[in-house]
Amino acid sequence: MTESASAFPVPTVVGTTLEAHLTAGTRGAPGATGELGSLLNALSLAVRIIHTRVRAAGLAGMLGYTGETNVQGEEVQKLDALANEILCAVLEKSRRCAMIASEELEEARVFKDSGKYIVCFDPLDGSSNIDVNISIGTIFCILRAHDGGASLLQGALQPGTKIVAAGYSVYGSATTLVLSTGHGVHGFTLDPGVGEFFLSHPSIQCPERGTTYSINEGNQSRWDEPTRKWAQWIKSEDKAEGLPYGHRYVGTLVADAHRTLLKGGIFAYPSDRKSPGGKLRLLYEANPMAYLFEQAGGMATNGVDRILDIVPKGLHDRTPLVLGSKHEVATYRAFMRGER
Ligand code: AFP
């Protein structure tokens, strides 16, 4: 062996790749065809491509707006549009998708020669943070196409309890992919040198209690009385209850939810006078996050009901969203019921 070769120690431990994890997860499972695993691998490919575009956006003239407005009435960022195109192309080529629903598309898109799944996604969450180099992400969930009834559209409008897998990626100091297929929540970190996701956070558990709360305090004047009372309480001084909590708010759901999932505490985007039905979207923001938090032992509510029980009426339905540790979310709900 030459001098130079021995200078680089042979890696003793090669991590578990996403593919190996998914294959192990479906091996021997009754009726498993590997199609779901292959669809999740396609989604991870889309995330890796988006990762490269996000990292180089400032150099490739990909910051700023396209000049168009999307179905949400929001100005579309160039990276939003690009991330949407990447996901649509990769999912169509996967032949595992019968249909997709995207935050950036008014209508659902049906694919020919399709597979048995529907993917709902927010291609690039946190648009307001894209140009200022703050964490952004991609959010998705997967449903069985023909479980919802006759039409494919009905397939997308199933309650979150019908989700078969969900996940999100965070393009932050590292690119992380967090996902669940109903057997716990697992986190993978991208090794950019290898271009591969390796298991870095196996079996994530959302702590029973936390010490931080996350809400856009700038909306306070628009909140209803119970929400204002809860926000006042969580900032009050009470050692026995561990109050006050620290305040953390990035303004990107994936980043605020990721912190809350790993460290505990609570994230809340309640309804208010400006958004009486809530701001966040049910199919591709609230439902995927609610599925992951419940899989990790946390909770998700709209303040009254369990998010996953809500039956969607339309692709771009909005909902109040409260996520987090059991203790904090249960306390929040008690305030909304006037029990505190
Ligand atoms: P999009 O960029 O996908 O529209 O997401 C932004 C977002 O829906 C979510 O990521 C944040 O939690 C929330 O909006 C931030 O809203 P405010 O700017 O009103 O706090």
C-alpha cells in the first residue's frame, strides 16, 4: 500500500443510508411491494436537487420574485417555482404517483401510467426567509390514491388519519430530512460530499415538556381573548409551572417545527382577525407536521380538534395549527376551552 493511501484511514463506520433504512422497514411487511420506499427515495432525490439549488441561489441569479402570484395570493419566489418544477418532474418520472397537489399549483396534477399514491407538498416553505439566508424547507405527505372514493381528487381530500407517510426537509446549517412511514420518526442528514442521506436521528421522540414557545407575537392585536390570555400566561413569572418560557420564532414552519420536535415546547399559528380560518395550509403544511408529531409522541390541534381528524374540503384549505409536546398543547387547549 502506497504512503499516500494509508494517510486516509478507511472509514470504520459507514452510516445507514436512507435507502437501506427504507428497505429494512418494508422487508417482510405483509403486502409490501417496495413502491412506497421507491417513492420516498424519489422524494429524497428531489430534496437533494433542491438543496444544491438553494445553496447556490445567490450565485445563479435565483433570488427574488418571478413576477407571478400563486393560488394563495402570494408573490412567487424564483426558488419556489424551481423547487415546484423539480418535485413535479421527479415525482412524474418515479411512476409511483397518480396525482400531486402543490402549494404552487391551483389544481392537482394527474400523471399518466401512474402509481398508487398521491403526494401533497409545499415545495419551499418559508418564502419570506429565502433571500435572507434563513432556514427554509420542503414539506410532504403521501396518501393512497384510491382510498378516498371514486375520483382522484377525493383521494387528496382524505383526513390526515389516512396518511401513509410524511416528511419534511430543512435547508439550514445542514440539510436534514425527517420522515415517518407509521413506524416512528427518523431523521437523516445529507453528506453533501457523498450526496447521500445517512441516518442521524433514529426514533425521534418529542419531549413530554419543553421550555420554549413559538408564535408570531406581531399578530397579538388580532388574536381572540383566549389566545391573548394563553400568550400572557406563558410569558408570566411562575417558577412552579416553569414560566416564563423562552420565545423562539423563525417564521418558517419547518424550522420552528423541527426545533419543537427535537427540543419540545409549543409552536402555534392560531386564527386571528386577519386569517379567521388560520394561515397555514391543511393538506401540505398542517397534516404532514401533525402526522410526524403524533408519531413522535407529541400532539397537533387547531385549538379544539385533532388536526388529523379534519376532513379537507379543498386542496388549499387553511387551518389554525398548534404543535408540540403533550403538556404544552394540552395546556393550550385548556385555555381555548376556558378551563384556565
Ligand atoms: P410559505 O412560504 O410556504 O408560504 O410558508 C410561510 C408560512 O406558511 C410558514 O412557513 C410560517 O410558519 C408562516 O408562513 C409564517 O407566517 P408569518 O410571516 O405571518 O409569521
